[in-house]
Amino acid sequence: MILKSLSLVNFKNYEEAVLEPNSNVNCFIGENGQGKTNVLDAIYYLAFCKSFFNPIDSQNIRHDQSFFVIQGTFVRSKKDENYFCGIKKGQKKQFKRNKKEYEKLSEHIGRIPLVMISPADSFLITDGSESRRKFVDGVIAQFNKSYLDNLLNYQRALSQRNALLKSFAENRNFDADSLAIWNEKLITFGEPIHRERHNFLEEFIPLFQKHYKKITENAENVNLKYSSAMNEKNLQELLEEFLGKDQALRYTTQGIHKDDLTFEIDKYPLKKFGSQGQQKSFVIALKFAQFEFIRLKKGTMPLLLLDDIFDKLDSKRVEAIIEMVSTDDFGQIFITDTNMERIKPILKKIKKAYQLFDVIEGGVQNHE
């Protein structure tokens, strides 16, 4: 999969921009706040129908404007595919492939395989369990459509069950038959999600450990553990056992929406015991494992977006990353950096054709 051209209108700080990337490595150089990361975010938008950084579409519209448009032409199996994303305040999001609008945005997920690595990924360690569930769900959804459908249906059933629990408390009544309907739906959609997450991690963890060793030269032992009450009991048993608690709290306390992914380094919690360097290496290894997993599952090369990741990484880790992306296992790469003197030697070591772009105040031009 190759991005052949990208055009932006009123996206974030861009009034208008058009660029034709190199099919190998592209690097956007500019000071902070000039808009280089916004280029990567526009590419991410075309893959996932949303921003990597700000999920509220209207807040990605350029100041004092009412809409934005992102268009991209990708090449798959030597054929062009055109994608259009349009956001207008107060209106439904438009997303089209080859001029045909999707009936559901979920139909698009997985069409443009892509992995983004950014300093913002630290939220996987620092934030609550929802961010780690979203990471797992995001990887699986890129190759498994039924998983995404189950996830959306589970969320709808969960909202309905929670509304019913709240209604029971407010009206001081209880309707077992009504509750049973939503219990059944949670079980129908939740059980396969739990199985798929478990199966995914069995395949994913060895890839992650391999990439961590490459980045750190076998420095520590790392692991991921799937934490779920459903590892011990099925969802039917859990919903019955915790019904009293659910009624008291007015929401559903058991299910796949409470799962978590535990990060460990030498058998200790990474968040508490990992150094800043170890935490960065851990997250980068997660993302490189995500890249390899998607490549193996889909049989196509994802786009790789590296947003300002070389800043504050020691030379050994930088060298390890360069060595990894220099192989034929990686296709088109997009990099941002603030420092031309730092990035030029890195690009030369990658040993692939590259294009430099200067980014100044929402303008992008080829570096001379």
C-alpha cells in the first residue's frame, strides 16, 4: 500500500496543501507548531476516519472556517484508490472510496493498513484500561470485520443494560425479563470478543518480545498479560453473581469493557518500575509488533508513521530502529523531526530513497 498523493483544505493549520510523497521514505522538517505532525494526522484520518490526537472532528477544522477536506490517492496492487474525508460543522461526516460514500464508517476500517508511533503513545502506560483495550481492539479490527461488528453491538447492548439498571433504581422496580434480554446480547457479543482478544495476544506477545529485544539489545524481560474476569468465569456467571452490585451502582461492573492489558518488565509493573527509556522502548516495541502482525495477517505492507520519535532516544535505540526499518519488511514511511542535522544522518543510514519536506506555518514544500 502506497500513498501517491495527499491534499488538505482547512485541516488544522493548513489552508491548502498538496503533496506527492516518495514511495519509500518521507521526512517533514519544521519547528514545533508549524504543522508537520498535522500531515501525519491527515494520513491517519484517511485510514481510521478520525484524528489520532483529537477525536472531535469539528475541532480539527481550521480556525474561522466551517469545514475541512482531506483527499488521498493510494496505490494497491498497481491500481489507484481515491479516498475523500469531508467534515462540515453541524453535518454528518462524509467518507468516500472512489467517489462512493460508505453506508457505515466501520466498513472502511482495515482498508488502509497503517501504524502510527508518536510521543503521545505514552498514554498506553499512563492512562486507564480503556486506552489499552482500544489498542488491542484497533489492531484486531484492521483484519477482522466480525470483531468490530461484535464490539459495536456490545457497546449498544451495554448502554441499554446500564440505562435499564438506572431506571430500576429511579423507579424502584425490577424486571428480570427485560434484564435477561440485554444479558443475552452482552453474552452473544462479549464471549467471542474475549476469545479473539485471548487468541490475538497469544500470537502478538512473541512478536512484541522480539521487537523489544531488538530495540534494547536483550536488556530486560518484558511481557503482556490479559487481565479479564472472564478468564476464570463465563459472562453469564459473572452477570448473575454481580447483579446486586450492578443494581446498587446502576451500571454493569462485569464484561469485556472491564478488561485490561498489564505491562510487565522483569515481572514488575512497567508504570511503577520502568524508567523513561524503558517505557519508550516498550511502547515502540508494541507498535512495531502491531506493524508486523498486520503485515502478516493482511499480506500487505502497512504505512508507517513516525512522529518525532528520535528526539530524546539514546543513540543505541535510534540505531536499532534504523536497522529495523531498513529491511524489506517495511514499505512507505513518513517521519517528522525538528532537527535537520539529526535526521539527515538517520535517513542516510536507512539506505532507502527519501524525500525531505520543509514545513513552515502550515505550508509544505520540497526541501532543496
